[in-house]
Amino acid sequence: MKTQGLQINHPSELNSLTSSRLFRKPGRGIIRLSPEFKHPEKERWETAINRYYYACGCPTSANGLLLMLVLGLGASFAAFAFDAMSLKQLITLPIVAAICGAVIGKLAGLANANRRLTRIVHTIQANWKPDDKLEDPIIICG
């Protein structure tokens, strides 16, 4: 099955990419900018949009897990050496710390990807001006 892509034909359509992860449409496929948009950085921007839009935060989550696991092990061994912790707590503390580190790392990775996606979208919108007035979006008030 071939994944269907999404083509952005107007700079205002880029705003839908920066919505919250809860409201994103799954299965968008590869996101491309309009062929009428000519800019030397177009391919790099398309790559960045796809990278940050589909980011999962896994590398940051793994780093957070490992960091908190090491810190949890160190703290539990230090507390156990001073008889401040039981054997059950010695085992539980690193596991809980690792899970918390993974969750915090995941959220930090997703926030970082969303911030970078927003920055790329604003950069593209600043450089992409519609050629004629027919491409301007219709705004209906009232």
C-alpha cells in the first residue's frame, strides 16, 4: 500500500501542521511544499517539516531513562549503605526513577520537536509570499 502524501499549496496551510499532537490527523504521508514555491532551501525545509512533524521523542526518552536509572541506582545504594532504605525500596527506587525519566524525556522530546516545527513553519511563511491575489485565503467574518 502506497502512503499518500500531503501537498501544501499556500503558506496558510502550514498552520495546520503546528496543531497539538492530540488533534493531528494520522497517516498524512510525506508532506511536500507546492511546486510553484521556488526557494533554494525548499528541500531542506521539507525534510525538516517531515522530521519534526513525525517526531516521537524516543531518543530523548531513552536518554532520560538512562540518566534517571543511573541516578536512582546511585541514590538507592547510598541510602542502603546508610541503612535508610530497605531491600524492597532499593529495588523500587531505580525502577520508578527510570519510568519517570522516560516519561519526562518523551514529553521534552515532543515539546522540542513541536518548537522546531513551529520555527520552520514561520520561516517558510516569511519566505513564501503568494504570487497573485487569487492565492490569498478567503476570510469570512461574522
